[in-house]
Amino acid sequence: IINPSKIKYNLGGASNVAVNLKSLNVPLKLFGTIGKDSQGLMIKKILKKFKIPNKLFYSPYQTTEKIRYVNHKNKQLLRVDNEKYFNSKKLISFFLKNIKKDDLILLSDYKT
């Protein structure tokens, strides 16, 4: 039985990299997809907190979510993944139109 005592929200994947780069004062823009759900709103809220410029497109699916249950020593006991791959034509089109404006592009994709 797991009875969580604390909930902490963190960005993952490319969003986490964006937060780290922002902390180093690297100019950046984040592109991606989110669902029209509470997890998507949380991502937008955290990105705003860190002042990370972004262009997020809505997916018809829920926002990817990875829930980690850790013990008091911060050891992961369980991870629950809620995700569905979505190929956003709007995101890809936007990316291709803007690719020449940047010096470096970092892609993050969990689908293999």
C-alpha cells in the first residue's frame, strides 16, 4: 500500500533540459505538445515560472505523465507512465519553418 505524503511536480524530457539551459542563461525556445488537461496546465504554469518561451500545441490525447513513488530515502519504488504517442503535424510544420533561426536544436523523443 502506498500512501503518498507529498506531491512534487517536475518537468521531464526536453522541458527539463530547457529549465537547465535557462539556469545557465542560454537563450532558448521550447516547442512541444500537451493535452487539454490538468497536467498540460501544470506544464504551462511551471514553464511560466521559469520564464521559458514556448510554443505548445494541443494533442487530442492526455499530456504525458510519469508518476514516481519514492520512499523517504528518495529511492524509486514504482513508476507509472500515462502516455500515448502523438505526431503533431502543426508542431512539425512550425518546427520546419523556424529551424533556420536557431544555432542549436535539441530533439527529445521517447518513441523508439
